[in-house]
Amino acid sequence: MNVVQCRMALAGLGWLPEDLAREAGVPLEALQRFDRGEILPHGVYAALRDALHGAGVIFEDDGQMVEGGPGVRLRRAQADEGTRPEELSSANDG
């Protein structure tokens, strides 16, 4: 994950930097340092990336999906289709 990918992920999720810092469990200052291009300890970097990934962000490497540079995309939301008719029984009737 690079700085641009991080910014794109925040925009895609509708998150503020404060949201990412909270979800990652890192100080906001660490995220601000990353945004300025400073080197972070691996654990902080991993926490940021893991928080974004957990929220549904998929990181694309340079040219991975389409021609162009690195990017991000969001996982498709899994729709809850409920219980299928053939799965209904008196045990799960409710």
C-alpha cells in the first residue's frame, strides 16, 4: 500500500483519517507521518493496511487488473438473501 492507495481507500470507504487511525488502533500522528511519506514501523503500516482490508478494500498492484498504476477497489457487498425455500423447516421457522 502506498500513500495514494491509502487516500483512495479512505475516499472509497467515506472514512476520515481519524476513522482509519481508530480502526487500526494507531495514533493519528502515525497516519499523518505516513501521508507525508515518512517511514513507519512495520507493525503500524501493517495495522493500517489490515484495517482497510478488513473494511473491504482490495489493493491492486501496478497493472494487476487493468493497464495502469497501483490502485484499490472495494469488495462486493454480500447481500443477505435469507433462508432459501428448500432450507425452510419447522426448526428454523421464526
